[in-house]
Amino acid sequence: MKKLVSIAMAALLVAVAGCSGGGQSSAPAGTTGSAASGEKVTLTYALWDKNQMPAMEEMAKKFNEKNPNVDIKIELTPNKQYWTKMEAAATGGTLPDIFWINGPRIIKYADNDMLLPITDQIKADGIDLNNYPKALVDLYTYDGQNYALPKDFDTIGLWYNKKLFDDAKVPYPDETWDWNKLKEVAKQLTDEKKGVWGIAAPPYGQDGFYNTIFQNGGYIISEDKKTSGYDKPETIEGLKFWTDLINEKASPTAAQLSETEATQLFESGKIAMMYNGSWMASAFHKNEYTKDKVDVTYLPKGKENTSVIHGLGNVISANTKHPKEAWEFVKFLGSKEGAEILAKSGAAIPAFNGTQDTWVQSMPNFNLKIFIDQAAVAKPYPISKDTAKWAKLETELMTKAWAGQMSVEDASKELAQKMNEMLSQE
């Protein structure tokens, strides 16, 4: 899964006004629009991560073996175009039968009747929601209705280049590290003449400053979704952790990171450390440079030992012509069998409890267990009814602060003020 609050992504999501899914919001699966027994049905399934395509294709094949009258057509759209495509499809009433969704979009899509509630189907088929992390079940529940079965989850770790550490004769990072130790070693590993930096500090939320804000006792949005936390001293200090790394020349500048993404620099041996998600494990495992030169460990501690957790869900379009078959496929995707297929691929941590160890063991060259361990102390990804509005503003203002066009304090306070105005209208 790619990062959720990147500069590219935040700018792409646009509001869907006056868009209804046709009112099919309460009919149990199979009661309307389903194919007659034995009739050939083709379901479209949309996703954005090419690294997960092999696992998704295997799941579709296994499902088809059990349901030979149902074919699954997988539609892969690159991350940067995915939500633009979904928004256009929603407006035109042509959403895929089943598609991936994330936390920032679930409330908007559900509130605009674009999704088929699956509460009745879950009860009728005896699906035990205790098989999934409660935080993810709650994330995809809106107005008393379940809208998705959790697909996977992700947490954030400190990825590091073992070769750069070895060359500098510096011990690898571990669970004892705190913010001060990270800054100290990042400076130590920076070599401007060689174009090597100790760490990358891009203006990213989920795999960046959300973690340090939470670790410092700050917050992005209050639990009741009514108030921004960006004007709190603890939050501002969590942001400055990153800009200080740039100002102290332990990280490339904001301009350099906008020209070449941090991940690319890391994969070419130009960055010694970076915060990134569990979703990167598969890509790093396949990359010729990183597969045997990098590893991952726990995030350095702040005042609190925590990080961000998020996860995707599989949802059904309210306009699907085949709700029964769509539900059967979503149910299979969310099953233990489906989760085991995903786990063995190494592409993502499956949400189905008890299958995560398979994912950990799929790439023994990395210390992937840290992602599972951190889930126990992680805090949910911050969302509201209209996350996209304030997330876009968050990206704009933080990008200016990272570039030195305004102070972190001014950017944070302006964001808090405007965010509070937006939240008051939700």
C-alpha cells in the first residue's frame, strides 16, 4: 500500500456532490440484481498496488474454482490515478463491483450512498468480526452499519541501510533508540561529499510526522472529530523534529526530496535511514540493491512509544448488478484462506488474526515482526467525515513549512484554524 497522505494523493481527491448510489443501501445481498443459479457473472475488482497483484490474482483464481460461474476481472490503476478514477466512476454511476477503500474515504463514500452495507450479510453468514483488529472493524463502520471486511493493516518502522552503517562502523538501530539517538546517528552518517544523508525527512503524514506527533503526546484531530490538534505545542514539536533534521543537514532538503522521492534515494544507497510502512517490505525484498542490504526496526521512542496504524477494506458498490456474488467474493477475500494467500505473498500484513506470522516468515531477511509488535501500541490513522479537505490543506501548508517558506508554528496554527472551520461544517 502506498502512503495515504502524500503530496500527489491528497491533491487528487475531490468532493463528490449530490452523488447517490441509487438507493440500494439496505437490501441484503442476493435479494435483488443477482444472477440466476448457474448464470455466468463477471465482477470487476479495483485496486492500486501492483505488488499485490499476484496475490489478488491467486485469490480470484481460488474463488473461481469454488464458484465457476463467477469470473473476477481485476482492474489495476496506479496509486496516483486511483481515486481520480473512482470519483469519476462514482459520479457516473459506474463504480467497480468491488474495490479497495481506505480510512480517509470511507465516511464520504458511505454517507453518499455509494457503498452497499454488509451488516445483514455478516450476521446471516455468521462472520465473526473478532477475527479482525477492532480498530479496523470500527474504522469501516459508519452510522451503525458495516461497509467493509478488513483486508490488511500496516504500521511504520525505521528502515535502515546495513551497508552504510557497517561502512561507518556504527551499530544498527534497535528498540533502545530515542529521538536524540536518531538525530545523533543521522548526522554521523551524513556525507555531503558523497551525496549520502543519514535520514530522509519528507513532509509525509502517515509514514512521517503523524508518528512523531503521537509520540510527543500531540494529536491531529480530536476523538470526537470536532477539533484540530495542530495548534498544540506537543503537535508543533512533533513536526519540528523533521524540519530540524533538514536544517541540520542530516536530510536532503525539501526541494531535493521533491525532485527524487525518498524511497528512490534509499533504494540507491543515498539514504541511511527512513521511516516507511510495512507495505514497502515486498518491494524492498524484490529490489536487487535493498534485498540484502537493508533491514527494519522499531521506531525511535518519543515521550510515548507509539506509531500509526491503518488498513484497507474491501467494499461493494451500491450499484452492483450482482450483490450476492459480490458479497461472496468479499467474504472470500476476508476469509482465513484469502488472508493466508496474501500473507505468503509478503505484499501486505493480512487483517485476519492468526495469519500475520505467515507474512513475517515470508521474508526472513527482514525483521518484519516489529510491524506486528507495533500494532499493539499504535494509534488509529486520523480521519473525519471529509478528511480530504483538511488533508489537502495539511499537505499544502506542511510543504511550505518544510521548504522554509513559513515557520512550522505559523503553518500549524493556520492549519488548525482552517481545519476547525472545516470540521464545524461536517
